[in-house]
Amino acid sequence: MAAIGGGGHVEPSEDPRDTVRREVVEELGIAAEFPNEAPQFLTSRRTVGTGAQHIDVALWFQLRGDRGAVLDFDRADFHKVQSFLKDGRPQTRVMPELARIMTKLSAL
């Protein structure tokens, strides 16, 4: 299962894993289950748009999922949430890193 989107930020003095735990409950209504508690990837990119420009740094964690789980997702943050197989991953310009990360994860 993959959740694409959201804008969870690490609070001051918060461990990034705790941020993931908090955000997954807030945005999907399920508990985060880490197969490995270390982040799998780190990416950075300059933001675009009309607001203040800055560099977003993202830690990417892999989570275990259950395709049968009922997700109580935050409809203010997400239009929809869905599972997909690696060959059916969405092609998106919002998260250009997704294709590269999915390729690396499939090799694990």
C-alpha cells in the first residue's frame, strides 16, 4: 500500500519515525508498521509556486500495509487513496521521485 501526498512535517524535537506514526494515523486512520525503522531514502527539491521558495527535504520510510484495511483517510488532504502494484504506479509530476523509489524498493 502506498499513500501519496500529505504534507507531514517533523515537529521540533520530534523523531521522524514518530512523525510518520502520527501522520499515518491522522491521514489514513491506521497504525504505521515499519518493516525497517530506518528511512529508505532521502530526497530534496526546490519548491515551486507563488509562496516563499525553499528546499523540501524528505525522508522516505517503507511501511507494511494490508490491502483489505479500511482507510479512514483525511479527505481534506486526499482526493482518493488506492493500492497499486509496481507496474501500475501512478505517473505524477507532484512526486517525481516516486518512479525511482518504487524501482529501488522492488529490488529489495
